[in-house]
Amino acid sequence: SMEQLHTQVMKVRQQLLSARVINGALQEGIIGDDEGCDAAAWIDLSIMMEQYLDGPEVDVDIIMADGESVYEAMADNWPTIEPYF
């Protein structure tokens, strides 16, 4: 349901907002923690969600910098067993 989806998105959002960069690594943290740096100051913590579509899976990965694509890769994924995809 949309209510369950919203609840899960809010949990993930809260985890992302508490993430810290410590010694160059992204780690789980506590909001207000003084150790490391606020991850949101270093990386975009936006969440993108997509509808599940059954069938073959192909990944298209793109790394962007200053609005330009600097790396692209495509991979034909092996079949998975639900609910793990």
C-alpha cells in the first residue's frame, strides 16, 4: 500500500540523513553526532524509486560530474529468485 511504502521511504530517509563520512568512508551514524562529517554535505542523498517490472534485468550505470557523463556501463544481470532482485 502507499502508506506502507511511505513508512519504508521515511525509514530509509532517516538512515541516510544520519549517515556520516568518517575517514573517507560512509558509515551509519546518529543525527547530531559530532564524529566525522555530515554525509549530506558531501553527497546527494536523494532517493529514486522505480516500479518493479517482472522479466529480464539489465543495469545501466552512469556516473555524472558537472552535468556530464564520465562513466557508463551496461550489464545483463543473471536471473534472481524473488523477493530478492
